[in-house]
Amino acid sequence: MYEFLLAAAVEAEREALQRRAHGLTVIVTGAGPAAAATGAAWVLATEPYELAVSVGIGGGFAPRAPIGSVAVSTRVAAADLGADSPGGFLPVEDLGFAPRVDQPDERWGKRIATALGEAGLTVVTGAVLTVSTATGTAERAAQLLERHPDAAAEAMEGFGVASAATMAELPFVEIRAISNAVGPRDREAWRIGEALEVLTTVGQTLAALQAPGVA
Ligand SMILES: O=C(O)c1cccc(C(=O)CC[C@H]2O[C@@H](n3cnc4c(=O)[nH]cnc43)[C@H](O)[C@@H]2O)c1
């Protein structure tokens, strides 16, 4: 039997994930990459798991990831880690001291994406960007897409959980139920209830994938 460690930012996400899932471990880390890394590393240091999953609601890049869809990561990036300069933002990779973080596990990503599709969800794959400041303008969304043309979604925890999984030498995947479009901030337009329902199907699907006999 595989056992997954799921890391969510807030209690409402944990509740949705476990609503119809038996035996699924979900920790609530708080929002942001630092809280997510600390929370996941704390648990992974003492308990054995097969896969670490950063999971919750997220913003979707149009037109690839509409509200109601679910994004499965093929890549993670700390999209606002770097330096500002008169010429614009310099990504940490260009500064020569990028942290070593393993990319999402391709085999698990494909397996999870297939299972979520079979569960009836609209699945998109692509990069899931980790930001410390949620995007709130069309300009910022366009900048991110220019730098990351493969971006499907953004959220605030994935890179942190990926860092903890890398330390623990564990595979990692990020899954985001799309609650809002990445762009001009309009909290009224967020469809959190719809995204939480998607998370319930995600939880149920992951619980079945880690069930005894599944190899
Ligand atoms: O208000 C509620 O009922 C509620 C229920 C569940 C979750 C929330 C959150 O606000 C979760 C914060 C969490 O969501 C991620 N997120 C969602 N959309 C975006 C986005 O456009 N850009 C960045 N992050 C996003 C993020 O991971 C936050 O930690 C509220």
C-alpha cells in the first residue's frame, strides 16, 4: 500500500479533501511557501510516506485552466523568488543561487491525472507557479505567462512542499482545483464552493489510488 502525505493551506481544504476519503492523511500548514515547507518537512522527518502532494484551491491561467477544472503539475517554479532591478524582475535561476528542488514526479503526475479524469474531472496539466503575493492585475498575469508559457495555475505553497519532499528524497506532485482566474483581483468572482467540491473528488480519488492492492 502506498501512503500519500497531502499538505493543504487551510482547514476548509482539508475538510473537503477528507469528506469522502478514508485513510487519507492531510496536514494543514497555513498559507505560503515557508509555512508549507516547514509543515511538510516536520512530518516527513519522522513518518514514512511514498508521495508528498501539495493540494488545494488555486488560480487558473486562461484559457488553459478554467474555473472548475483541476490542474496537475508537470513543473513547479518559485515565480516571484528573485531580485527586482531597473530592467525588471530577475528570476533566482538567473542570479546563480537557485535552490535545489526536484520537479514533480512524472509517473505519479500522469497516474493521478488519468485517475482524476476517470473520476469525471476536467484535468489540465502544466506548470503550477508558487507566488508569495497572489496575482491581482492583468499585467502581472501576462508577465508570468511570458516567463512561464507552460503555466496552468498559481498558488502559494507548492514550491515549499516540493522543497520538503526533495529533502526527504520523496516524489512530489501538486494538484490545484481552480477557484478563480489569475488576473485582476475580483474576490466576488471566486468560486470557492465549486473548487472545494472538486477537492472532495480529488481526495476520494487519491484515497483509492493509495488503497491496498494498488501498485
Ligand atoms: O474563504 C474561504 O471559504 C476559503 C476556503 C478555502 C480556501 C480559501 C483560501 O483563500 C485558500 C488560500 C489559498 O488558495 C490558494 N489560491 C487560490 N487562488 C489563488 C490565486 O489566484 N493565486 C494564488 N494563490 C491562490 C493559495 O494557495 C492560498 O494559500 C478560502
